[in-house]
Amino acid sequence: MNRRDFARLLALGSAAPFLTPGTAWPRPVDLPPTPASPDERFWNAVRDQFVMPKELTMLNAANLCPSSAPVLETMYRMTKDMDQDPSQDNRAKLGDGRENTRKLLAEFLRVTPEEIVITRNTSESNNLVSTGIDLKAGDEVLLTADNHPSNHTAWQQKAKRFGFTVKDIPVPNPHPGFEYYVEAFRKAITPQTKVISLTHLTSTVGDLFPAKEICRLARERGILTLVDGAQSFGLFDVDLSDMQPDFYSGSAHKWPCGPKENGVLYINKNAQPKIWASIFSAYPGRVGISKTFEGFGQRDEPAMIAFGEALTFQTKIGRALVEKRSRELTTALVEGLKKIDGVKIWTSPDASRRAAVLSFQPGNLDVRKLSLALYQKDKIGCATRGGEDRPGLRFSPHFYNTHADVDRTIAAVKRYIATGV
């Protein structure tokens, strides 16, 4: 089945409207053509593709993004089609849709379908790597200290079981510069180093790491690399053929604005003989590494198909523009927060060393009380970070946000710091 035929399948999935009359979820409408220099009218049209109420400002893309109306409609149509006729004969076409998503993922990341595994999220992808590589006592894994548990604790637990060693590369604040990390890894490598595992963009303060340069450093020394792309996949215009990691992971539910419980694991063709599958069941993928790494049993194939729709939606807008817009909104937040007395920004002041994840300490305010006030009184959703290590609020805007959202947010933070919560 080619892509045109599959598009017709989506259109025929249900003759009924996506939503009943009077609901708040309109059928998706076509976006206007993307102009060379999109203005707020264009981005407002993008915002209209999401079902969030107009008064709600979501600044938590680093945790969970809403799905666009085209993604929701695809999930509805394909799920209804399957539930109306769950026979194997009817469901066979869903496998074609799943493979279409694999092709779209390969195009999105600029690799081949034979190197793509459709997982359930970044955590599963990371654990498939840390479980699948043969490591023994005496071997060594280098990690960046600021890593998600699925790319940090997971390695530590397996080190206890199998006897290898895990070493952390310190992550100073503020960001010390890209060369610092390249040199830090270069100095830390020993003859025992077998794997380097790092986060492309941290979820804590939004530090960007020089993934391409670190991958090159490792490749020259025969060391495997895993790049955790949970915060870069769907935000950056990622080109894995240029970065050249051995493994790269990502989730659909974050920056791609796709369905929940879908993710990606890229396994470079040269690394495939060096990793074992750790889950075996029925219904694997059809090509390349997916034939051995994607046998997870029954899957939600309508959601897997909708994952492809999310990629198509971003591609239609322009992936470079999505990244540029998200960075632009983040810079506007940084500049606004800098002017508020008492605010301490943990994220790098250098825009080249950050992206769309911003963390700051709001004076002496209790961050959880402030977050709750922002949500309940101002309809602004964000994340919090407690403890002693860079406590504060985290804002992570995306391309569905507007400059009006930024202005409202800065005004609200300024008001609460002045009056308390």
C-alpha cells in the first residue's frame, strides 16, 4: 500500500463526523500555506488546530504536549474502524499504516526505515539499549550527570546486576560551553569505556549538549553512543545522518504533539549486531531491526498511525520554523523574567546553549503554591522542581503558544512576586 492509498484509507475510516454537533472539538481545518516569515496570524491559525480552550496557556511541552486535531481525528477514525470490525482481515490494513509511520519517522530523522523501532516512549527505548548491550565486570559507561532516570538510574541498576561501572560527567550551572563537555568526555574515556549515554537537551534547566561532537569522539574510539532525544525529538530539526549516534530515543507525547504511549528507537545499522532484543512476543515490524525489536504483542495501531499524522503536521508547517518559533518564545520569556526583581534564572543566558526549556527560581515564593496559583487563577500550566538543586518553575513553550501567552505569564509571575500567593 502506497502513501496515497493509505491516505484514502484514513478518509474512508468513518463516514461519521469526528465529533458530534455542539462539542468543543471542531474538525481540523486546513492550515494556510506557511509564509516565509510567519506572523502571529499564522501561529494563531496553528493554535486553532489544538482543542485546548483559548484561555488556557500550556507551558509544559517538556512533559506532555496536546495532540492536534488531525492527530485526534486520525485516532478516532482508525479506532472506530477497528472496533466496528475487529477481524484479522480488517485489521490487516492497520499494519500497513504502522509501516507508513515507520517510513515517516525515518524521513523525519533522515535515516532508513530498517533502523527504526516504534516503541512506547523514550523510557522504553532507553531501557532496550541499556538492557540489550553486552556489558560485563570491568566495562565502563559514561553518563552526563543531569539525565532522566531512564537514562541514568537504569544504567546504575544494571551495573549492580552485571558488574560494570557507571561514571558521571559533572554538569555545572550555568552551562560552561560546548567545548567543556567534549573535553570532559575526552578526559574521562579509558580503555574500559564501552558506552557513552547523554541527554541531547536536559529536562531540568534546558542545557543543550554537543551531541554530534561527542558522538564523533566516541565513534573514533569504538565506543557506542546513546542520545536521549526526549527533549529534542519534535523540537529540533534533528538529522541523525549528521549526528551519527548508535542509538537515539524519543517520545511522541512530548514535542511531536503525538499520541500517548508511542515512541521511537533509532538503531544505526552498524550498531545492530552489537545489541540484543530483550522483549519477544507476537506482531513485530516488517523491516530491518523492527522484525526482532518490535515484537511487543498487541499494539494500539490506530495510535501508531496517528503518530505519523503528528509528524506530517509538523513537516507541513516546517520543522525549522517549529524550532525557531519555540526558541523565540523562550527568549521572550527569559527577557521578561530577567526584568523581575528576585527572579534567578537557572537556564543559560546564551541562547545557543539552550532551546525551549526554561527554569527559574521565583524569589522566595513556594514554587508549588505559585504553580497552583498560576494554574487555578491564571490558567497557566507549568512544572515545578523542588529540593536544593536548582529549585523553581519550569516553562517549556512550543509552537502552539503565542506571544500573548508569554506576556500573560510574565505579568502573572511579576504580580505574585510582588503580592505573594
